[in-house]
Amino acid sequence: MDYIIFLVAMAALIYGADFIIKESERIALHYDISHFVIGATLVAFGTSLPEMAASMMASYHGKSDMAVANVVGSVVFNISLVLGIVFMMAKSMMPDRDLFSLDSAWVVIPPAIFYVMIQDGEIGRFDGMLFLLMMVSYLMFLFTSSKEDLEGEIDEDLAKEKFAWGKSIGLLGIGFLLTIGGANYVVESATHIARALEVSEWIIGLFLISLGTSLPELVVSLVAVKKGNAEMSIGNIIGSNVANFSMVLGGSALINPLTVNLEATSYDIMILSVASLALLFILANKLYNKAGGIFLLTILALFIQHSF
């Protein structure tokens, strides 16, 4: 029964987050807010909302392992699984944007700060504030980025639809109910599954929750590949990972300080570092092809093999 509850709750969490993002975008378009501004905020916030809801709910219930593992697992899956599949599927990728010179710092600095913060075994409220400040700096960075890249994130079909406040408020309300309720039941059912399988909450957060909350990134990236915009998915993943470290961990730490068992989690944190460095290597050498995909999927295989 717990498995069914988990799957239903995860679906509610993801669909609820989608409602919130779509209706927020619809309202912004109604008020003629620039597409650039909407795109910049959606890149940073959109696909990370499920991770944020799940980790903050886990933190609220005092489950630090689950909250932190969700972020570690999500970042690893975003890089190794999502981009690995994108590079394997994309026929050719020649981004106009120089991703290495413009975005490489955001690939390595957030995990480096995370690694430094956990050396005392805790991500405290002050650390959480620093993470949120990093989100502010990332948003400032986005507002100096290429407007064309960010405007491409906007769903133009929403702008053509007739706007109705009642509908938007209703869908926003449904979105928040689904997201908060889904996150609560995800954490509760995942805890029961961990006890039944006699595995740690860290493992459940690292795989079950993080893989589920990474589905929006995977879907968005696959749609981008299908439309011939595979290079857009790289920027989305970088932005999503920054949001995971800054907003998700930062917000969770503000609710309750998060403890981290360095000895028990050392391999997973090492894989996180290796995946980030692998993405940096791919950006530097423009390996946006099957070679890069195989490279990343190999890291994913090592990640899964060690844990199971």
C-alpha cells in the first residue's frame, strides 16, 4: 500500500508544481511582464519546485537525511541521467551560447560550497541564508544573460489563451494543495518503505524521491530534444541544480538545521562531485554527443551499483 501511496503522492506533487508554474506564467503574461523576466525566474524556479516541496516537508518532519539526499540524488540524476539521455538522443548540438565561459562557475561553485558547509556535519540556518543569497546572485546573473535564451522558455500558447482570474486562482489553489499534500505523503510513505525494506532514509531520499522529483527535468529535456532545442536543456539543468542547492537546501535548513553523516554519505557526495566535474569537462570540450552521453551514463551506473 505504501508503494501505491508513494506513486500517487509523487504524481500529485509533480502535477501540482506544473499547475503552479503554468498559472504563474499565465498571470505574468496577462500583466505584460517581459518574457525575459518570466524566463529568468522560471529557469531558476520551475522544475525544482517538486524537490523544494519534498525536501522542505522532510525537514519539517525532522528527516534531515531525506531532505539532503533528495538534493544530492536530484543533482546526480539531472546530470548523469537527464543530460546523458539528451546527449545520446540529440543528433547534433552546437549551442550559440558559450556555456563553458558563461556558466561553468555555476556548475562547480554550488557543490563546492555544499561540501565546505557539511564538514561540521550540519547545514544550519546561517548556511541556509547563505544558500538563499547564492540564489539571489544567480538570478542577477540570469538577468545579464542572453535574452533570447530565456525568452525561449516561454510557452507562447498561454499568451494566446483567454485569461480568467477565477480559473487561474482555482488552478493555483489546486496546484498548492496537490504540491503540499503530495510532498507530505511522499515523505510519510517513503519513511514507511524505508522501514519495511530495512534501508536508511538516506537511500530512499537518494533514489525514490530524487528520481521522482527529477522527472520534470527529464520531460522538459526530452521535449526540447524532440523540438530540436536540445542545447536549451543544458542551461535548464545547470539552473535547476543551482536552485536545488540554494533554494531547496537553503529553505529546508531555515525550517530545521540539517544534519549530515559524512562517513555514511561520503561515496554519494563524491559521485556528486564527479558528476559536476564531468559536466564541466563536457562544457569545456563541447562533448555534446554520444561520447558525452556514455561518459555521464557510466557515472550513473557507478552511482546505482554502489548503492544497491
